[in-house]
Amino acid sequence: MRQLSLFDDRALTPAPVSDGAAALLTGEGAPAGQLDLFAQRTLRLSLSAEAVAAGELGEARRMLAELTALHPADAEVRRQSERVAALERELARAERSAAPAAALLEITRGLEPATGAFASLRRVLVRRAAEALREAEGDDGRLEGQPPGYYWLEAGDVAEAHASLARAAEARRSARTLCLLADAATSLGDPAARRLYLEALLRDPYDAALAAARDEGVRGLPDVARYELEIEEEPRAWSAPVGIVTGVLPPPLGIALDEVASGAQPAPGESGGPPRSPGQEEAVARARRFVAALAAASSREARRSGEAVIEARRTMKRLAPALFAAYMARGGGALRGG
């Protein structure tokens, strides 16, 4: 007979325990021997799995220790009990350490690949790491290059991630923070998400977070640049203007382009990759100038002066002829956001 295990490769979904079953489980009001030993083992494992999933390792350890005492010859129960007890000790050391967020994150790596109750425990521990990082460094703190909001996203707590990342963006509007905030907004169905992606792309299209953006349309912009518009030289750098021209991204209204353009290259390690090469820097600068010219050509002020529109369009054509042709084919100024 296959035994129920916390280590099954399938998710362990405990059935609800009725008051009567709970009484039998604890021995209250039941004659000795009334509860089948296998059923008792199953119920106790089920309850201990629930405790593990909730991060209540002390409670899970206690229940498994009791089950070990009832079944001293059951090697599987003993292994489970020892694992949970060891995790509880690791967790206590992590929370007492000088860097609890990093220590908690290290514990989660020991749970991979995690399934069932331990997959839920992993999310609990990632959430605790986010809380510890925010407590130590604030919402704009960094652990392995990521702010606390990243870890809330990873734990599945999208609302908390969005709130934390919004505060982080107030402190520092880095591409990483803006992209993660856009990811959270996408998950929440917030229409402001693509405007956040646009600003992130203008700041640093090479940030690793953008390569994994939750919005498939945004994530695919480098491919659109390369394969549809045939921008073969640094197509990733052109993601922002390509997104605007194709309607995936909104026009750059309300974004301080001068402030974005004057920003220095990201701090070492901030983008999740190596520093940008001179060629990448030049491509990013050209793409930003294209967006600035596009915004100028689309403005009401420019449209009152045909000469200003012509000059802006000349700039766009000089910077990226294929992209300018696509812009003209789509209305030449009648831009619509995605």
C-alpha cells in the first residue's frame, strides 16, 4: 500500500478534518483502538502538511514527533520528522542572523524543486525575506540586486508587491523598479502598466527584468525591432520607440525625457547583467532622441508650425529610417497607446 508522504511529487491536499475526526485524532471521546492506525497516520500527516505549508514548523514538528512515537518503526515518518525539525532549526538561525533576508532566501533554495506543502512553505519564506529586507533597508533596499517588491511578486503577493514597488519608485525611478512595478500592475489589470514599462525601457532597455516582463507584448518588442522592422544593430535598445510606433506602448506624455536622457548608466550589477558597451550606449541614446523627436512631431505646438514637424521628422528619419517609415505608415503623428 502506498503511504501518504509530505515528500510526494504531487501536491498534498489535506481533506477537511471534522470535529469528530479531530476528536479521534487526539483520542478525546474515543475508546482505545477505535481509530484505525493507518487512518490516524494519514490524518496526522495531513495536519502536519497543513502546518508546514503555513510556515508553522514548530507545530508540524510536534505533530510529527508524536506520530514517530506512535510508529517507531516507520522510517518514512521518521525522515519527515527529522526534515521538519532541521528546517525549524535553520529558520531560527536565519532569523537571528545579521542578515536574515539573505539567510531566509538561502533556505528557500534548499527547498527547490519544491512541491506540495514545501512549495507553499517556500512562498512563506520568500515573503518573510521580503519583510526582513524592507525592515532593514526600506522598500528600495536590494538583495541580490532585487528590491523587496520582487520577492513579494515571487511569493505571489501581488498587492503587497505593488505597494512596496510604488514606494520604491518614489525613492528611485530605476528601470528595475519600474519594470517590476509594471509587472505587478499587469497582474492587477492596471492600465498604467504599459506607461511604466515605457519609462523603464527608456531608462535601461538592457535591464534583465525587462527580458522577463509579464506583458508578452512588451517582452516581444526586441523581436519586433529585429525581425519586423529589421533593426539589426542593438534591437533591444530600440524597444521603447518601436513599442510607441506599433501601438504596444503609449506616447511618452508625462515622462520627463530630458531627465531620463541625462541619467547615468545603471550602477554596476543593477541591471542584472554586465555594464552596457559603448555600442549599446550609443544605440540607447539614439533611441531616446528618436522618442524625443516623435514626441515633438506629435505635439500640438509643433502642429501649429509645419516647419517644426518637418524638422522633427527629419531627425526621426536620420536616426532610424525603417522605424520612421513604420511611423509614417501608421499615421505619422496619430499615435495610440497600447
